[in-house]
Amino acid sequence: MKIIGYRTLKTAIGAPIAMTIAHQIGLRNYLAAGVITILSIQSTRRQSVEFAAKRVVSSIVAFIIAGVLFNLFGFSEVIFGLFILIFITISSRLNLLEGVVASSVLVTHLMADKSTGINSISNALSLMAIGVGTALFMNLYMPSVEERLIKDKKDIEKIMKEILLEMSVALKEHYISLDLEVMFKDLKEKLDTGARRAEKQRGNYLFTQGENYYVEYMKIRQNQYSVLERMMGHFRRFFMTYDQTLLISDLTKEIALSIEDETVEKKTMDKMKMLRVSFKEMELPKTREEFENRAMLYQFFNDLEYFIALKVEGLE
């Protein structure tokens, strides 16, 4: 069990480093550099760079607004409140809200100096640069979650395989195992965890869009999960067995056993098209009950085909 996370550890190390640097070069209010570091360390490299850029732009906007207001109306608490009103409104419009807190803290330093001169502004910008720069340096190291994603992938495929195998049996025996409900719950949890982990992994790559495999993989499996849920709903109306039922049961088993193989989906789609043609040549239902049951069976087949199509489209 992990007691201290990497982000917490990096924050605890980075904040005093920023304070020390700011102190050593003689900046006033040097402790603020540590606060900015705390605010700037994010969960991924990409987030850190994006937040750093927004905070730098935000501080420039803040100093412009503060400079105009303080020079026109003086350095009072009321004017600071007016600054906050204007600054937050503009930041919201410019999508710079991440920098509001740090920039506002730096503006209070201008109030303490009672100056918007070059020395006060450069001191504040230096604090921002050190705080943000330290955070970016600390975030150069990001632990890879590749191994966990590989395990997530295997776990997801294992559960999907078990669900499809249970469905294959249920088609013939008209009996749904109570274990299926537990399987669906476990699968949902694995998919949610895997999706979050995949997004985190992608966020650690700054200059490439090629690390999206696991993100796309999780999206495909999440869509397939929704199809599996719909397929489960059909079993409430299966109470007869036909030649088509046996064929679809065997096909469901075949899909289950090959779910880890990313090269067989197109072959499976071709086989399903051939089955669909053969179904049309089989004897038609003779009673209303047979018709309804056969219709539900075909709907299950359609969903099974869509389940495979989602993977095929995702691989193209």
C-alpha cells in the first residue's frame, strides 16, 4: 500500500527548493515561490506545462490590471477587491482561472510595496518564474504506468471472455449464472480504473500524439461493455432452442476464446455475414412465440456483430 504519492513527495521537496533559490538571490517575499510551486505541481507533465503557461500569462494580465487600478485609485483594500472582481472575470473569459490564486498573491506584494514600479514587478515575476520552473523540474520524472495498463488490459479481456462464455452456455441451456452480475460489476470497475490510468499515461507525453493506444483501447472496451449489457437483456426472453441458437452459441464461444487476439475480428465479421445469409435460408417460425423468440435471438446476433465491429473500427 502506497502511503505517500509521487506528487506529494515532489511537492514536499520542490517547495523548499523554490524558497531557498528565491532567498539566495535576494528576492523579497521569497516564501511565495514555495507556494507557487505547490500550486504548480500537477499529476502529469502535460498538465504541468499547460498550467505553467497559464500562470505566467495570468500574472502578466494581473499586473496590468493592478497597475492601472493602483495608479489611478491608490493601494487600498477596496481597490484590491475591485482588482479581484475584474481579474477573475477576465481570467474566466481567457480560460486562465488556474493562475488566479498565485497571481493574486503576487499582487498583494505590490500592495505591500505600495509600488507598481519595475523593481516590484520584476521581483514578483521572478517569484513566479522560480515557483513554476521548480515545479516543471520536479515533474520531469513521472513513473510509468505501462505495466499496470498491461495488467488492466489482461484483466478486462479475461472478464469479457468469461462473460461471453457464460452467454454461450446460457443460449443453449436458457439459464443465466448469478456470477454474471458480479462479472459485469468487476468489468465496470476495471474499465473505469484503466481509462483513468490511460489518460494519465497519455498526459506524461508532451510532444507526441502516438501514445494514445491505451486511451483508445479503453474507449473501445467501454463501448463493448455497453453492448454486453444490452445483450444480457435479451436472455429474459430466450426459452426455445433452434439451429440458429446453436450456431450463435458456438460463435459466441469462438469470439470469447479469441478476444485477446487483435487479428481475428475481420475474419469473424466475414463469418457472421455468411451466417446471416444462411439464416435467411432456414425454416421460418410457425408460431407467434417462435417468431418473438427468434426475433430476440437475431437481436442478440446483431449486438454480437456490433460488439465485434466496434473493435474492427477501432483498429483501423
